[in-house]
Amino acid sequence: MEITKNTIEHIANLSRLDLTEEEKSMLLFDMKQIIAYMDKLKELDTSKVKPTAHVMQINNVFREDKSEPSYPKEKLLANAPLSEGGCFKVPKVVE
Amino acid sequence: MELCELTIHEMNEFIKHKKVSAVEITKSFLRRIEKIDFTIGSYLSVLGEDAVKRAVEVQKRIDKGEVNSYLSGIPVAIKDNICTEGIKTTCASKMLQNFVPPYNATVIKKLLEEDAVIIGKLNMDEFAMGSSTENSYFKLTKNPWDIDRVPGGSSGGAAAAVAANLTAFAIGSDTGGSIRQPASFCGVVGMKPTYGVVSRFGLIAFASSLDQIGPLTKDVTDCAIVLNSITGYDPMDSTSLNFKYPDYTKALVNDVKGLKVGIPKEYMGNGLDSEVKTAVLEAVKVLKQLGAQCEEFSFSLTEHAIAAYYIISSAEGSSNLARYDGVKYGYRAEKFSDLLDLYKKSRSEGFGTEAKRRILLGTYVLSSGYYDEYYKKALQVRTLIKNEFDEAFEKYDVVLGPAAPTTAYKFGENADNPLGMYLGDIYTVSANLAGLPGLVVPCGFDSKGLPIGLQLVSKPFGESTLLKVGFSFEQNTDHNKKARIRGELEYGI
């Protein structure tokens, strides 16, 4: 299906991005070009090919269920834009 | 000769025999940075006094004879997407402009254990998305061979800093060529190791199934020395490989007799600059004279690899960048109406254009209705690419080719053409898709005086083979010597 301005707006919303009109038209142009190139993959018959998400076959990497010391809370919260009482602070989410 | 022009192994000789101290070496680099980095622009932050303090401590241990590492007292600079405790780590993004990691990446821990001296953090494309370092939020990095040209990317600061003697060596990351292509553009040695041999713990993620940390150095011997330090199993990275790691310096043998080399004909065809091609063919000639058997073969999925790579890396990138929400760390917009608006405004103001482009692309190929058509398809093609490499490595020890289709280009030349920029990664992305190690070494210059890089790829855990070939090539040609910048840099500014 053709990529339109609507597609860009839909994808931007899923991505939690607000785009300016200028950005939308530029990204629409780029995306059309890039996706057209991606369509090259359709030349290949992959009906019987298993997908590879990870090249190294490592499965189920577990560790012992043992608690270990973590980083100090103050140090972690120091990077938060806003914190209070040892918690991250966000705008009200329930009415 | 200035101290900062030496390789790690040369500096180590001086340190061991007490001819110079770690402090003198560190100061030599800091002086050089002060003098020329306002022109080159490779560093995002420089640890002046802290680095000297650390060098003093290290020297005390050296004086007591407590240190027995190649890296003790050797200055290193780190790409700014690798976490350094207490030292700003920005990913060259407005999003992480003020991010100070509460912990060290495993590679940093390892380097510090060997008494290396961190002297600063290096410029890069924002979140490692790019091939020219022009996507940095903060500044441009110039190619030391011609300051009107890009250093390559995304580890552009790392390659430029090593080339211009602004650090003894650098640690970068490579998702689709981000160590190898800038190494090629700047005339230094760069290696992307096998996926899983260097811990990614503390590497700020771009595409988790492709990212790998690796060294940028002045020669192949230094590359082996740094690999010895940074490789190894790490329980903090679930993709880290647990096996007996070799001593990579043992691979530094001048002998390629009987080595089987395959050259993908698709790497030498359309789109390859003729001067780059000539230099690569010259390199093949050298290896043949040294007793290697070289022949062409077909790597038919070369162009498909680019498409698969940009689908997979953008998909993983969009997922990894979802964590930047303006809450836990990173940039938060000043004005917003509610939580959703906080997310949107913070992300829209915090990310640069290329990051947004990749987020959109990644979200698109993962979105309902397109997942099978693009994402799953790309993962299937990834299997085919891996199979094609497996077949090649039944016949060959290494696959040889250029690292990039051209030498360093001018600023802005590809900036308005994202697809064109992506296509420049054609020779490097397949090694990431298949998890293979790749080494780039200098193999000459074009008529503009710009360095050309030779790329060697091997099967998983083939680092030692690559080092052996790279070392032999370096010993039997003068390309490395010519690619080492000596003396003062005069930029006439």
C-alpha cells in the first residue's frame, strides 16, 4: 500500500512523536524512497526460510534467583528530570 | 617525535623501561587536544585534571612494579554511547545532553582494571545512527586528512581522534559499519568483533542484535592488545559468549601462505570508486605474492543485505529508543498538557531528524499489517545471508573487499539524501547481520590524498585469522606507515 501523509501521522502517533508539517512532508518523501528500496527483498522466495532474530544460538540464559546490591537510589534519581520523595514525578494520570 | 604519535606497544616499551611516565604521556595528549581539537572536533568532553590525577595514581603502581598490562598508563578515549560512571554520556543527542551514568560499562571496567587512563568522550552520530557524524547534536567532526570532509561514522570522533594522535586508541561501536567505515575514511585500524565476544553491558542500545563494541587503533598489534583487554564472558550481558578466549597477540604472525581469500565480485562492481578498487586489487596482489590463494566468488545478496539491515536495525532502534519518555532520565519538554503530551513533546524536541526517521521507519515495519511484509521478511533474508556466508567460509578463510564505496566525502554531500547515505554501508552491514568479525586496515590513498581501507571478514571467532592477515599485510607494505600522521597539523586557521 502506498505511504501517504496519513500513514506518517499514524506511525508518528504510535512512535509518540509530534511532527511539524515540514517534517511530515520531508519524512514522507524519504520513507517512500526508502521503502521502495526495501521492496527489493520481495524478489527473494523466503517461503521456506526460518527467520533469524539472533545469530548466536543462545537460549534461556538464567541466573540464580539471588538478590544482589543495586545502585544507590539517589544516583539513579539524579538523572530524572523531576523527582520527589524518592520517586519519579509525572503529571497526574487519573482523574 | 611526540609521545602522542606512538602506538600502544611503543608507549608500553617506554613506560616499562621507565623512559617516560604515564603522566607525561597523558599530558602530551591533553596538550595536543588543547592545540588542535578545536579544529578537528573529535571530543565531546575532555577529562583534563581527572585524567592527570588518574595517570599519577597509575604511575605510582608502575613505580611499585604492581602493574603488568600493556594498557597501564595508556590514554584511551571512548565513544559517547558507552557508559562511564560519573562522566556525561550523551550519545551526541539533546535527549541525553545531561545524562551522567551511575555505572561503568563492562568494557570501561575492564580497561580501568588494566590501568588505562580515560581522557575523554568522543563525538558520534546521534544514537549511532549515521555514517558521517554529521548527525551529532553538538558539533561536526572533521577528517584530519582534509577538514572539509567527514570522518565517517557513526564512530567518527573515535576514528578522527586516533588518526590525529588525539588519543592512543579509542573504543567505538559498530552496528552496520560504524567502526570500520570511519576507520577506512581516517586511515586507522578498526575491528568489529564477533557478536557476543565483547560485552554490550553499558553500551546504550541502538540495534541490540547487531551492536558490537570494538577498538580503533594505530596498527594491528594495538588492535590485538585492546581485544585482549575488552573481550570475555560477562554475566551482565545475556548475549555474551562463554568460551575460552584466546590470546589475540599470539595471532600477530607474518604468514599468509596457503590462506584462502574470497573476493565477492558484487563488492568490486558498480558503485565502487575506481581508485578504491585499484587499491583493493593491489592489496590482493600483495597477499598473492605472500602465498595466499585469492579468487572471486559471488555474494549474491549484497544489495538485499542493505534493505534487510535498515529494516532490522530501524525496528530494533525504534524499540530501544522507546525508553526515552522524559521521565526516568533524559530530556523533558518544558511545556506539556498531560502525560501523553509530555512523551510526545519530550521525544519530538529531544531527538534529531535522523533518529526520528529511523523511529518512523522501524515503527512502520513493525506495525500491524507490515510486520510480515517487511520485518519478518528481513529476518528471513538474514538467514539467507548467514547461509551464504557459511557457504563462503567452507571455501575461504577470509572474505576481502573495500570497507566503503568511496573515500571520505565533503560535508553536506549526502546530508539531504538519506537513502544514498544508507547505500554507502553496502560492504559492512552483512557482517553485522551474520554476527561476523570484520577488520579494516589502511591500504593506500586516492589521488586527493584520502585514506582507503581494506576490509577483511571471517567466520565467527575468526578474530585471530583477521589479525594474522592484517598484521602480515601491514608488515609487507608501507600503507600503515603512510597513514600515520606525524608532527604538527597545520590547518591554517
